[in-house]
Amino acid sequence: MAANFQHPFQCLQFVERPSANLLVGSAGSKLYSYSAETGQQLATWPQAAASSDGAEAQSEQGPPEKKRRVSSGSRANEASFPAGQTSEKSQAPPAWSNIPILTSTSSGEYVVALTAEDKCIRVFQLQEDGTFVQLSERVMHKRPSAIIITSDDSTILCGDKFGDVYSLPLIPGDEPYVATRVPRGAKLSQPAATNLTVHTKGNLRALEQQQRLSSEAKAAEDKSGLAFEHNLLLGHVSLLTDIAYVSLPVDASSSKKRSYILTADRDEHIRVSRGLSQAHVIENYCLGHTSFISQLCVPHWAPEYLVSGGGDNYLLVWKWAEGRLLQKVPLVDQATEVAVHGIWAASFGDLRVVFVALLGSSCLQCFTLEADGTLNSQPHIQLSGNVLGLTSIEKDNTVLVSVDSIREPDSTQEWRVSPPSPSTVIEAFRVKSGTSLEWEPAATSVTETINSTGTSEVPATTADKQRKELNDSLYNLGHLRKRKGEDE
Amino acid sequence: MTPPPSKRQRRDEYRKNATEAISAKPDETAAVAQVVKLPKKKFYRQRAHANPFSDHQLNYPVTPAHMDWASHFPAFVNPDAAQTNLIGTRKLLKDVEIVDIGCGFGGLLVGLAGLLPETLMVGMEIRVSVLDYLTTRIQALRAQQHQKLQSQSQPASTTSTPAAPTTDVDTPSEAPAIPEPTAATDLIPGGYQNITAIRSNTMKFFPNFFNKHQLSKIFICFPDPHFKARKHKARIISETLNAEYAYALRPGGMLYTITDVEEYHHWILRHFRDETALFERVPEEELEKDDCVQVMREATEEGKKVTRNKGNKYVAVFRRKQDPEWA
């Protein structure tokens, strides 16, 4: 029998902490933490077996009332997974198959993760020993598609499939939440239509029936919205794909800063709104893409610039506060249909680097971003599998890249015949000292340890249907592209 | 024996002929005798709803600077041919200032055209057939005005006078309730050169057409009420969309709404209230002096229908305030 595959890291994040730095990642349905110095695996979540320390999940609310599609095919219990309960319970497979979003606060104390199928935003406290302690779980109505934490580590911004952006406090208050205003979908006690507004026979009959029903009994069901503090900040009428929260100084001389929310959607728009309390004031739009936008990247060392990419075969560089397009950077030579999977920025000493990975590509493109906002192409990095995630350790001039060890390089569908040997889920590169940007393999002991420990296993015997589901959970940007169809 | 042409076939034929008749007109000076006909609405019916969330095959500019307005407003093209926009079409002498969101068959635009002859107005409509009708209608109105002007300048020619009865026959079948009173008889200031219509989904693509603070008035007349609570997200008025209207409206600009659904009226009031603080409601006294409100009440097709059915009309008008100080 062939050896089993390893779940690749869908997200990877270097977490800088006062004591010991950590690496956290999500692979399959689990979170993992590693020591950044040695690569030793410290903890996983949810824990496989009953071990009572850590992971004291407090269920904040009952199971969501809506039925969910569980793509793994398992009808898992819907509650959270508090460790230390019966081993039977903790061994039930979780209600989600993957964790597509993982981010950490700038202090490194908290980690926010989104579990896919149950649409649940989970906040964890990272312990000294790397264990995850779940503080809250908040189930959203619509599937979140982008989650970030504001720079002051106090608020989560969550953009969803319906184009709305909500703010949630990172740590919910102690008081039980009381809805302060009528939610948008508030149930009407009376039909809004009257015989003055509908006229056709069928509509009148329907109205009559509605009026009878509403007079018979008030609907018992009360879908009062979300049972935790949340604010609707802004909305696009389109799938929201990415958010950035940026602060800029008011002018060159003053130290006062203004915060902005940048949001991107499937309909080619990048909107620049004011920060939290005034998000309804739109400052401008950055328009120029002709296909969906999947990634926004505002480098922390040059917050006035924005690099955006998506279904177009180019990147755009913006002076976003003015809505001004600076540069169009081609990504591929010929006109092929590509999608930008990730854009990451890092500064290594004087080198200001922007990394770009296309969807289902094992080539990591590198650019340098100059002080005037020009993006210059640099030699790329070739990896052993498709690039999935990237995190940089700037003090070591190092990047860690998570690669797909299941699928053939440069394919989103074809599985390898057998897993690579040695198993590779992560690779590291360091900037070679010198004036130009060159890379050499780095931190071999860390990556070797992580790679040899592995994540959870994917059986080589996985059936085609499950394979396809696994493929789609990692490579789903294709759904954003508009199809030319019938119209009228 | 061949069966009679199907409804669709007749419709397509009619539309084709209507478009051709109008586009041919300007060249044929000999045809002055034949007055341009207005299109008949019955050949352009379409179901009243469209899903704003689906990907229609829409054409929209990448940015407002990529919009070809010249083809819509030939009378307002900048005479300097060197003045072009980002896709190389001629610029206009002025910007579009008034938008009718969900303009339908265009009653409001036609009503406002003569009232504000020097202001460029555009109606936006998501339904293809309805837009076809309106485009043909505007072309026909322009052609009629053109003819009228010519016949006035040559008073000796009397060829156009007997034409008046023909136009009466051409008015839509709902003619008693929807008169086209001024159409062929009066000269309208501006000659309908200042109105046009575009197919678009404004919920998605409003910022593709208009720059920040470009507009002075936005009209939202008898919007689709989307009665079911689970469809409320599809309403054209919501907190989140109001932000986009505020972006395109200049401070002091007005947003007009009218509906015959009382619940929707309260919905509108609720969603323009305090929290955004970008709009303030315009008091009733002021509205009485506003001709635009009169047109909105009486000239729109839906407004006439509501009158016919003895329904109520609820008007709410809001003024765009200055942006608040940065918090």
C-alpha cells in the first residue's frame, strides 16, 4: 500500500512573542503550533485524545439552528470540542474540514481562526507552551471570506460572502449581548403589501393568505440575528474578498493618524472607507481591475501603497488614499487565465520585497517595491509544490513557505502518485547577503523537524470524490470568475 | 397555411423596425412629412423584477473616465476634438448631474427634460427590454423635436400639420391614462438632448459611472419593494448602499424617493436616519415648491398607475450633508 499524504498548511503564520516565538498553521481540520527556534511541534487543536490541560472551550451559544453542509460527509456534533470530556466525544470528527483563515494579533497573544463549514470565528489565547485555549466561538450568518484584526488588537473585521463587513470585539464583553436595534431581517408582524400595492389576482390571493396567517399567530420563531456584539460597518453588493485596515499620518509633519478600511470585491472594486466609527464615509475607489480581486496587500513599511491582484494577469500598484493607479505589473508572459492566490510583503534590511503566488503554481514570484512605488521584478523562487501560504521572519531575513505536497506541482487537481520523500510541507529561504535579491535555503533544522513530524494524514486511497472536495477547499478562486451566460 | 407570427417574433420585428426608422431619420430630409413615431410599450414588456445579485451581461466602464458619454449626449460634445477621455471618445461640455435609479420606461426623465434643459440626466435600468424601449423613445422624441424645429423655421411648409392625428394613433394602448401630451405638438426646451438611459446594475456598478460628488440629484422612484423579509437585502435602499449614494452626491445634493408601499417608506426613513449622519430629511414645505417632486409624483409611469388604482404615494427627500469631521 502506498504511503499516506500529509495535509498541507493552508495558512502559516510566524507569531512574534516576548518569550519564545512560535509558528502557527492550519492544515486540514486542525491548528498546529511549533517552536520557531527548533520546529518542535507544541500543540494541536482540536486535541485528538482526552488531555485535560488547555483548550477549555467555552460554548457561548447553543448549536446554530441552521443545518449546515458538512463536506467531509460526517454528521459531527455541532457543539465545540471541549477537551477533557469523554474520549468518545473528542474523537468525533470536527464539524469542519478545513480552516481557511488564520491570523494573529500583533502582540502574538491571540489567534483568530475561521472554521469553514460552520462559519465560526474562533478566538484562541496562545499559551506560553504553544497550546491553544479557545476563548470564544462566534457563528456568523454568512460565510466569512476575509478576517483581519485592527492594528490596536481590539477588533475583528469580518467580511462575508454577501459583501458586508462587520466589526466584532476581539474579546467579547462579560455582559450578555442585547441587540440594540432591529436587525435587518426583522420579521414583520404584518405583510408589507396591501391591496393598494398589489393588483393581480394571484398576488391578491397570496396577500389574503398572508394576512390570515399573520393574524392567526405571531410567528414563534425569532431569528433575532447574532447573539453577540457586532456592528455592520459597510457593505458591497458583491462577494467580499479581502480587507485591509491601514493608518496613515494626516500630513507629513503631524503625528496624528487616520485609519482607513480597504475592501475588495468580486466585481472589480476596491473601496477606501474611513476607519471604524465612520466606515460609511467613502473616501474613494481604486478602479482598474477587469476581473475579480482576490488579494490586497499594504506593506507595513510603506502604508501609502497598495498592491492588488486577482483574476487579471497583472498586479496593480496604487497610491490608494488618492485612488491613483501607479503601475500595472504583468504576471505572466502570454495572455493566460490566472488567479492571484497570495500577495505578501516583507522587509529584509534595505530590501523591500513583495511575494506573489498564483493559484496552483509552484513558482513564487518576487518583486522589490521601491520608495516611489515602482514594483521591479526579481528572480523567482522555485518550490517543490504549489505555494499555499507564506510568512516572513524579518529579523532572520527568512521566509517560510508552505507547499502542497499532495497535488502535482502546478496542478490544482492532479494528485501525486506517491507522497514526496522526504515529506515536505514547508520550505525556508534566506536572503543571500549582497546587493541584489538572491535566495538560499535556510533554517533547515526547523523545516526538517516540522516536515518529519508532519500534520494529519490523508490516505493515499482517498476516493476521487473526496479528492475533489479536498482540492476545492484549497483552490476555490475559480468560482469567483464570472461566466458568460444567458441573459435577459 | 403559415401560422400567424408568434408574439416574440412580432415583438422582435417591431423593435427592429422602430430602431431602424429612427436611426434613418436624420439623413432623409425628404421624409419630413412622415412624423417619427414613438415606440409602443406593449412590444417591450418584461417581468418587473431582476435579480440584482446575479452576473448579468453588463457593459460598464472600468472607471468614470472610461465612460463614453459622447454617444449618449451628441448635442453636448465638446467641440474641441482633442478633448478625449481614457478610451479615446470625445468629452462633454459638462458632466452628468442627475441620475434616475431604476428609471423604467423613463417617465421621470421625459418629464424633467424640459424642466432642466441644461442639465444632463441619465436613467439606469437593469431590464433589457425596458431599456430598449426607453432608448428608442428618447431617440424618437429627439427626432420629433428636430422635425418640429425645422417645420417652424420654414413656416411656409405645412406638411407637418396633418401629421398630428397619426401620432395619436401611435400612443400606447394605455393611452387614456398615459398621455404623451407634449410629444409631437410642443417644442420642449433642450429638445430631449439632455436625457439618456443606460443598462446597469446600480447596486454593483454605481461608482464605475460617477465620480465623487459629481451628482446634484438622485431619484429612486417606486423601487421594487421586495416584500419578503429574506429578500430585503435586494432592496435598492439600505444603510450600506446609502454610503455609495452619498459618495456620488455632492454636499447639498438631493436624493428623492417615492413609493406606494407604506412599509417601504418607513424602511427608507429608517435607513436614512441618524446613524449615517450623511443625509438630512427635507421638510414638506420645501418640497411643495420643488417641481421635481411634482414630476416624480405625476409623470412617472408607476406614479400614474398608482393614481389609477387610487393608491397612496409616500415621498421622502434627503439632502446630502457635508462629510463629518474625521473622528
